[in-house]
Amino acid sequence: MTVQEYNRSVDDFSDALKRFVERVTMDNKVAEDIVQDVYEKVWRNLELVENKNLKAYLFTSANQLTINHLTRENVFKSIEMKPVDEYQHSGDYSDVQDVLFHAMNVLNPMQKMYLLMREYEGFEYEEIVKMTGADIVSIKKSVFRAKQVLQKYLVDPGKLV
């Protein structure tokens, strides 16, 4: 990878990386730090990084650093799959974006991360497997369950008034 390709990758992918990490961690400063760490890693290994799979490499690195951060912060202490019926939402909202923001926060961090990678960033399941090291069945189940939770959360017409 050349310096010009590195600079182009910063222009092309840094915003998407930051959005992804920020949505998982819910912390702007942490997201900025993780993205900076990812690009520092690329810079230190400039001659080893191939440009053809750069986006996957960047998201894989960001994903690993995000998981490390969440683990250090004990976010994964007790992740358990709750039945869909246990997710409840109270209060009325008139802003759909606000409702979606709150709905995403009821997901556990892994469901949220897989759903964002699949639906928001547009990665295929096979790419997510390569990036996370998880098996495809657990990723598909997590995305499916996350969609169920969001559907249940958003179905109530009172939330979207």
C-alpha cells in the first residue's frame, strides 16, 4: 500500500468506521480513539496491507478493537439472550429517529454489532464471518433475533405517533 492509497482510505472509510464503532459503543470519543488506532495499525504495517481487501481489513480491526474495549469495560459481563417478550419500551415519541435510536439500545452489543455490519454497512454474512471469526450460524441467529426485537419494539403504533 502506498501513502496515497492510505490517504485515500482515510478519506473513503474513516467516517463509516467511526459511525460503526460509535453505534456499538455509544461513545463518540471511544469511536474516534478506535478509528485512530485502526489507522495507526495500518500505517505501521503499510507495506504489508493489501489495498484490494482494505475495507474488510479496516472493519475487522475496528471490530476487534471495539470488542476489546467493551470487554475491558465489562459490557460483556452477562450477555444472555433474552426472550423477545422481555424487551419493553415505555413512553411516547414523535421522532422516528429517536425511537430507532432507543430501539437499537435494547439490543445486546453483539446483536447490535452484527445487525449494523449486515444491514447498515452492507456486509455479506461471509464477510462478517471473516471479520469477526464467529460462525455464520450464530451471526445469522443474532441478526434474526435483533430484527425480532426491533420489530416488537417498533410495532406498537404509540411509539411512532
